[in-house]
Amino acid sequence: QVQLVESGGGLVQAGGSLRLSCTASGIRFSVIAMAWYRQAPGKQRELVARITSGGSTNYADSVKGRFTISRDNTKNTVYLQMNSLKPEDTAVYYCNGAGSVWGQGTQVTVSS
């Protein structure tokens, strides 16, 4: 059974940092692209960052220079380091594997 489990969300003040983790099971983690999406209340889900199996990355313009996606294939885990957080980063963050597998989401709330 394929499963993605996120952790690391929470409440932080503007300017602070959080690191999200997503651990995969039941899937050949090392050969698939992984991504983080987010969905704010009343808005569509949007791509935040993506990392290929080879380690190439791309980011939404709104997070470039502040967020970093990385992966550890020995732990079947993808990370999202979020720095200089802004209130507009408040959303539920979802891990995605291979474009089709989703985690349950983790809430990130940034207070002003």
C-alpha cells in the first residue's frame, strides 16, 4: 500500500522557519519525482516545489529564495525547508509522489 505521511507543520511568527517532512512507503521512492503543494482557504491547490529523482528542483515564484526542497533516498523522505515565512504562506501543505499519490496534509499557519 502506497502511503505518504507529512509532519512538521505548526504555528510560527512571520519571519520564522519551519521544516516539513514527508516519508513514503510502498513505493520506489528513489525513482520518482516528489513535490510539495499547498492550498489556502478559498484558493486552488498550487505547486510549491518539486524535485526529480535526479535532484533537479523547481519552485513557485512566490517561494523562490525562501524555500528549499530536498530528498534523502536512504530514508524515503522529502523535505521542505521554509524560511522567512510570511502570513500569505498560511495553508495546508501536501506531499505528492509521482504526480498521483497524496499525503494527508499538514497545516502551516504564519501569524503577523
